Amino acid sequence: MRRPLVILRPVLAAALLLAVPVALAPAAYADHAGHGVQEAGESATYLVTLAPGADPERVMRETGVTEARYVYRSAVRGFAADLDGRQLAALRAHPDVTAVERDGEAVGAPVEEGTTGRW
């Protein structure tokens, strides 16, 4: 009956070794990408995604956001705006908000010159 424990120990050890980097990844990414905790009084640009059918202007009014850089109404509902800590907290707690992400640059993988094909 002790045979299953012999196999189980290496499996558990491997699972723990894999779990540590996964658990630490969000903190490491936030530090590396400059997405750390926002200081009081600071503002940064964020992209706010709303639930389908939610009204961006209503959510902005309810959370104290007075000006948006852009409002999205087609493929996705939401807006981009400079937010301070108070507005950020209000948006994260709002029931119609599905995501709040700090704006940043997106970098794609390099493509070899002359490469063609379908995306």
C-alpha cells in the first residue's frame, strides 16, 4: 500500500516548484512594468472595460471621472482616462466595471523581413 506514496512525492514536489513562480509572477510583472501602487495625488492613464450594455458616461459620473481621453462603444464598452487613486478605487468597486488596466505600450514579436502569410 505504500507504493502510491513513492509516486506521489515527486508529483507534489514538482507541483510546488511550478506553483511558486506562478504565484510570484503578478507581483514581479507589476514591479517590472511600472504598474506598482499609485501614490496619493498621482494620476495615470487607465483603460476601463465595462460590462456589455453599460453606459460609459453614467459609470464615469458615478465614480467621479470628469474627463475621458476616449470612449469606446463598438467592439467593447469602456473608456480611457487619467485617474487618481480615489477614482481608481471607485471604478474597481463599481459593479459594471469588468477590468481596469494601466495604459502602456504593446510590443509585438519581431517579424522576419519578407515574411508573408495570414494572421
